[in-house]
Amino acid sequence: MILREVEDRDLVLRARRGEVDAYNVLVSRWERRVFNYLLRIVNDRQDSEDLSQEVFLKAYLSLKKLVEPSRFAPWLFRIAHNEAFSLMRRRRPEAEAEPEATGQLTASRMYPQELSLAVAAALARLPAEQREAVLLKVYQGFKFEEMAEILECPVSTVKSRLYTALDRLKDVLAPLSERSVS
Amino acid sequence: MNCNHADLKGYLLGELPPDERRQVEEHLKVSPACQEDLDRLRLTHTALLALRDEEPSRRIAFVSDKVLAPNWRQRFWSAAPRLGFASAALLAVAIVSHGWLTRPPQPATPTLDAAALERQVQAEVQRRLPAAVAQAVAESEARQTRKMAEVLKAAEERLSLETRGQLVAVQEAFDLLNKRMNIMYVASSEVGGAR
């Protein structure tokens, strides 16, 4: 993580000096993570791709506002968070679409692809704020303080959302994980 | 530490400071329920990691767009080393310009136009060639005439000498014949006188 921050900082500084190629490297480094983060929040590929584009464009245009270049990642996910929840507010009726049931998947041993689908479904059932907390912690590896910075809320709120989400997921996923075929 | 205070999720996620982490580990040794709960959290975490990343169907396009690249003025002023290099370049240009503008006057050298020069040469050759050829032919003819005259003269002289020689020989042969006839006449006269 430290090496990543150092490289990000160097790339940010070069991009600020006008080296578009340096920003291209930043994009290629983060676009997949940002896309998957957005995908799990808004549950729509097309929206996620459009939002990814928006996120990186806004980040580029406001790169000079980034106070600490080494903290590029939390800052980038802060922009992604804002974009995702802005879209969800505009589409509130569809935003919390009912995910597919996972009941049938619990009956037998699970293959990796099935387990992946079950996890996606379980995540989709969580409230958006709890789901986002899981995404930032489990998949993006941010510390609680970084998550608080991204979500603009206290660390206690971050922990509350994350712990509640883990309790819910534990009831669904722990039994599946026990039966999974590695 | 009791079960309510054990931050098992913080422990699992690696967010606890070392001393608090040790306390949780001590508590897990005496609390099978918390150990079981931690095992279920680990299974949940493992299951979550089974979620596969998806690939975006298109890449971020705008980053290669030249519109986003700063213009030359921004690039120029954004880097101090470049500014230093530009200053050095300007200084070099000034020195070279000064040297050029203050150089001593040099005689103007005619500009040679190879094509025009070639045309002039061709025209002069065309102009002079017939006369030169005529002169050469005339000289050659004169040389031939002189040589012919000399040969004729030599031939005439040789023929004259030969003719003169032949005439002398005829003269000599006639004189010899005349002498023999005289001798025969004298001899016949002497034979007749004696009878």
C-alpha cells in the first residue's frame, strides 16, 4: 500500500505538470477497481462505465485541488462515491432493485462461479451505505480513517455500517463458504 | 475483556492496535462462542473474496485526448529545468546573432549560375565551331596541296633524269654503231684496194 501511494504521488505530481501519460497510468491502475466499486453500488454495467468515465474526468480536472497527492486513492473514491450516490438519488425508485434470491444456491456444494454470484446477490441485498462500507474495506483495502474521509462521516459511523453489514452477510455467506468447492 | 467488548470484526480486518489485538487473542482462548463467531466471520470474509472482478467493456477514453493536454505555454512555464534550458538556448541564440551581425564585411562573391554558364558555353561553342572547322579544313587542304606539288616535282625531276640518261645511252649506242660502220668501211676499202 505504501509503495502504491508513493507511485500514485509521483504520477499525480507529473500529471499536474501536464504529463497526460502520467495520468493515463493512474487511470489504468485504478479504472478496474473504480468500475467494480461503482458496479456493486449502482448494479448496472452501463451506468458504472459512464460513471467511471465521469469520475476520472472530474479527478483530472480537479487534480490541483488534491492537497496530499499521496492520498490519491481515497480522494478518487470520494469522487466515485459522490457520483454513484448522486445517480442513485436521481433514480431512487430503481436504485434499490430487488436482487435475485440465493435460496436455491444453498442446497448443495457450490462452485466458485456460483459462490461469486451468491456473494454479488448478498451484497446487492444490503442497504447501499452498508454495501459501500464492505466494498471499501474488503475489496479496496482502505483503513477506517480513509473510509471516513471518502464517506465524509465519523469513523464510528463507518464501523457501525461495516459491522452491521458483516453480521448480515455472515448469516448468508458463512454456510455457503463452508460448502464451497475450492 | 468480555464477549461484548471483543472487537472480533476489527480483529479480523486488521484494524486493532497491537495491545488490543493481544487482548482479543487472550479472550478467544477462553471463549468458544467468540472463537466460533470469529470462524464464521472468517468464512464470510473468504466468501466475499470469491466475488470476481468484472472487466469494463470499454476503457476510459478521454485520457488520450489531446484537448486535455496543456498547451505549450503551460508546459513551458510549468517546469523550472525547461525554463533554465530555454534561457541557455536564448543566450546561445543571442551570442550567435551578435557574431553574425558584427562580422567584418566580405567582398561580394558573384553568384554562379551553373545553368546560365552552361548555356553561354554552348552558345560560344556554336558560334566558334564552324570557323574553326573551316580553318582546320583549309589548313589540311593546303598541307595536302603542298605535299602533292612536292611529290610531283620530285617525280618530274626523277623522270627528267631517267630520260636524260636514256638519251645519253642512245647517243652512246649510236656513236658506237657509227664507229663500227666506219671501221667496216675502212676495212672494205683496204680489201678492195689490195685486189
